[in-house]
Amino acid sequence: MSAPSPAPPRTWAHRAAGLIAGRRTKWAVLALWIVLLAVLGPLAGKLGDVEENDAAGWLPGGAESTRVVKLEEQFRKDGTMLAVVVYERSSGITSADKAKAASDVAGLRGLPGAQQVQGPFPSKDGKALQTLVPLTDEDVTKAVDDGRDLVKRGPPGLDAHVTGPAGGGADQFKVFESIDGFLLMAAGIVVIVLLLFIYRSPVLWLVPVLSAVFALGLAQAVVYLLAKNADLTVNGQSAGILTVLVFGVATDYALLLVARYREELHRHADRHEAMAYALHRAAPAVIASAATVAIGLLCLLLADMNSTAGLGPVAAAGVITALAAMLTLLPALLVICGRWVFWPLVPRYDAKYLKPEAYESEHGVWSRVAGAVARHPRVLWAATTVGLLALTLGLGSLKADGLSDAGQFTGRPDSIAGNEVIGRHFPAGSGSPAVVIANTGAAGPVAAAVSGTPGVAELGRPATANGLVKYEATLRDPADSSGAQRTIDRLRAAAHAVPNAEAKVGGTTATSLDIKRASARDNKVIIPIVLAVVFLILILLLRALVAPLLMMATVVLSFLASLGACALIFRHGFGFEGTDAGFPLLAFIFLVALGVDYNIFLMHRVREESQALGTRRGITRGLTVTGGVITSAGLVLAATFAALATLPLVSMAEMGFVVAFGVLLDTLIVRSLLLPALAYDMGRRIWAPSRLAARRGATEQEPPKVLDPVH
């Protein structure tokens, strides 16, 4: 006669789990999600309408360049961006080239939103021409595309490009416009392929993927409502990260829950009871890890950078909706489908699985890894620590002071080619002038101060409006160079010194400089706060001090090693000139939050096993039974973030690569070897100062009657 199934504890948590997976209530859960998506789904498609990809969407409102952007609105009814058309013939401009450029003026005037066209102006060396076309912001991308079609139809040997702020903005907008659809497809394909490999079922993968799609739709709707009604800043970067984060995190949680559910199906004849038991045991660790990630991301609200501050709530909304979907919709769908969804490896009830040995025997690889940790803990943690410290030496190659215009793209779009032409034949700052706005009464002294500033090539004519005067100053250095940024500092010092002028200096170069400085401030302020917050959460979760310290130390070391390795790869492998100024902070947030996430899954299980078996036996058992599913989760998350690395924007490619690299490093080395080896070497002291630290190894002798599967 077979042994009975273990009776689950009748706690409020189990009753809540039973409601989600109940015979009748499962249909109510599914209906609730369908209603949510029917009501909020249309809002998800409007997320692109509230994206802010201009400079003001990235900078803090108090930055001087942001204030200049706002003041410039008083000088025109419609916002404008300058498109610069450049023609080049290396052997010298011919009369036919001049006629072509002159005839193009009429067509340029007919572009959507075109204002007063100026030029063409010849270069001093006679090898290039330049035409200036201010464009209103009603449809800059279409105007730039039409302009390129027009100017490129010229005499053989004459090269023509459309660049300037409008040309560069159009090229960036095209990338951001295609990000959401591309990433959704890429992330979906990656997740499906990996789930097919992990589950070895042609059907089961569909349930987590469908749940993840529901979670993404809800997250996008929530973010849209926050952007529309709560002044949340959303841009193409945060929207793209939201897509891969929801897919990656949701699939991680699904892997953990499905693994637990599969094991409970072996122990329970009733699938509803199996799911209730699986949820009861798996949910606490999943909720704790999701809370850690979400709270860590919300610390970004303290950032000066609008884009960074906006990313925190956007990403946190993604994590929370992923958690909600995987703890409600996914269980409901699984019990609705029944056991057959696991076909061809359908888990059947079998009393032999009531014995822990039966379950451990199915984890041969991770049992051997745990055995190695137990035999050589000090050697393993010493070797892995030295290896990670060696990778941190690559931090010397990290150049995180911003990207030039050309360095922002992995390729060479038309705007970058045009900038290179301008740099060869015109004042390097032409087309991206510094903008100085001051009180009209101080116009003369301000003009004198600006024109006398070293690094200023020429000063344009003044424009006045509402008691303000505006000057555009062409810089001698390229607008995206460090030399131009030094000129901005000198300009600001000179303009600010003019009495009663209340002068402010903005423009493209000033914007880049303010972004660089705001990012540096955010790094210094937010990183310590995130470390403190995550550490406190771990203390509350594990009710100890030493184990959280070990977890934080290993995760920070993993982050530094990942950053060092990727800095070398970016420079010497991919040939990138550096990273965006905000890259270190975002890499830190994602790698530390997600790294702690996996360590929580491990150490939460280790703590439970230690209560019954003693600490060292609990470590080996916890590593054995969680190794496979957590590694699978890490592979899925790394693969989804790797989709970002395929985008043509360097900042997004770098972010995707470093998160994928770091997650793999943390999953395969830190969580599998370094942390368990350190914990094993220290023994029960890792639980200090809790009472568990005082327990001796007597409990190591007798295993528990029933082994709970993976959390």
C-alpha cells in the first residue's frame, strides 16, 4: 500500500495559494487577467506616445542646459531643430555642384516644417558647401528622410548628407521607434527556444510565455498611466529595458514555480493540491527576491538625471507585474491545462518521491558540485576570488565620461558621416552652436564676453523676445569633444560674470556636459544607498548579519569583475570608444539586484535545510536541489538581456552585454561555487547572531522525512 501524500500546512498562506489554484477560483483568476488586459491593453500600445527622447527627457530640470531649452521656446512659436545639409567633393566644388546645391534650396523649403533656409555657404578650402534648414518638431524624421532623398540626387562624385541636431535626432528616433517590436520578438524567440530545451516539451513553454506577454502588456499600461498622469519620464532606453526585463524576470519566476509544481505532482494525486503546496513553498522566496529587485530599482528615483530617475519606476513596475502574473495567472493556467501540459514527460503521482533520496538522485550534476564544495571549500572560494579579482583589473580600461556623436552608434549613419564632413571643412562646432540667453539690457556686455571667450570661433546675430536676447556661438572644437566642453565652462564663467545679465549657456555641448556631471553625482549618491537598502532586506529575510554580508560582498565583487571584463571587451573586442556616463550606475543596479536575486533563492533554501540538517549539510542540500533550476533561470535572463546587444545604439548594446555577462558570471561562479564554499567554510557562524548559529551539527545525522523541492 502506497504512502499517503503529505498533508500541507493549513496556514493563511496555503489557503491563499489554494484560492489561486482552486477548482473554481482558477477560472476567476484567468477571467480577472483577461478583463485587465481588455481594459488596459490598449494603453500599452500608446507607450511610445509618451516617450521623451530629447535632451530634456534625460537631464534634470535644474540643469542650466535644460533651462536654456525652455527659454528658447520664447523665441519661436514652434520648437525647431536645425538640419545641416553638407555637400563635399574631395577635388573641389564645381559650378555644377553649386548649381545643384542652389536648386536644392527650393526643395528644402518644401520639407515638412521647414523654416527659413540659409545658404548654401562655401567652405574656405572650396571643397564643401553647407545649407542650414531649421525644422519644426512636428515631423523631423520625415523631413530629414525627404531631405536626404533630395540632396543625394546630384552630379557623380558629389557626396551629400543631412546632419546637425535634426539629422542626428532622426537617426536616433528611428532606432528607438523600432526597439519595442524588435526586442519583443527577440526576447520571445530566445525564451521559447530555451524553454523548449529546458522543459523538453512542445507545449509547456507556451504557458509561461503567454503569462509573460500578459505581464508585459500590464506593465506597459501601468507605465503609460504613470507617464501620462504622474509626470514619469519614459524614453526609448527605459521602454526597451522594460521589455527584456519583464520577459527575463517573468521566465525566471516561472522556472522556479514550474519546477516546484512538477515535483509536487509526483507527491500529490490532485493537481490543485499540488499547485497549492508548490505556491505555498515557492512564493516566499520569489516575493522576497522580487521585492529586493523592485526596491533597489526604486532607489533610482533619487537620481538627478531624469532618464535614470524614470527608469527606476519603469523597471520596478515590470518586476512587480511579472511577479503578479507568475504567482496568479501562471498557476491558474497550469492547473487548467492539467498534467498533460508536461507531455511527453508527464509527472505522475508516485509514493517513492516522498523520500528525499529519490529527489536528490535526479540532480546528479549538482550533487557532484555540492560534493566538491564540501570537500574543498577553501580552495574553491580562494581560487574563484582570485579569478574575479583578476577580472577587476580591466576597470582601468573603463572610459565612462560619455560618448561622442559618432560613438553613440555601432554603425555609421548619415548624420555621423555629415558631421565628419563638417569637421574637415568648416569650423568644428558648426551646426551645433552654444546657445547663450540673457536679459536684453545686458546684450552688449554678454556679446563681448562670449566673443572674447577662448574656443569661440564666431558669434551669430542676436535674437530678442520678451526681454531676453539669444546668441548662438560657433565653437572651434567639435561639439562632442572634451575641448568643446572646456569652452562651455569658460563661456559660462564669462557670461555669469556679466552684471544683471542672468545669462545661461546651453546647446548640444552644454547638454552633454550637464549629463556627464549629473551622472557622476548619481553614481556617488545612489550606489551606497542601494547597497544599504539591499543589505537591510537580506538581514530581514535571513534574520542574520554574517550571511547577508557574505552575499553582498560576493555580489559586489561579481559586479566589479563583470564591469572590468566588459570594459576590456568593449574597447579591444568591439572597438567602442567608451560608455555612456550613466552606464556604471545602471550596470550596478541591474547586476547587484539580479545577482542578489539568485543568491536569495539559494540562501533562503539553505536556511530552511539548515534548520533540519545543520548548516553544512543544509548548504550541500540547498545547492543540490536549486542548482539546476537557478542556473536555467540565469541562462534565460542573460539571453533576454543579450537581445539588447544586437541594437545599433552603443549604450543599449553595452547594457545588454554587461548584464548578460554579469548574470552568467554570478550564476555559474558566484552562486554555484564562491558563496556556498565561503558559507561551508564558515559553517553555522554565517547565521550569527540568530539562534540558528548556536545549533551544532547533531542534526546533520538525520535527514528530514520529506524534502521540499525547489523554491
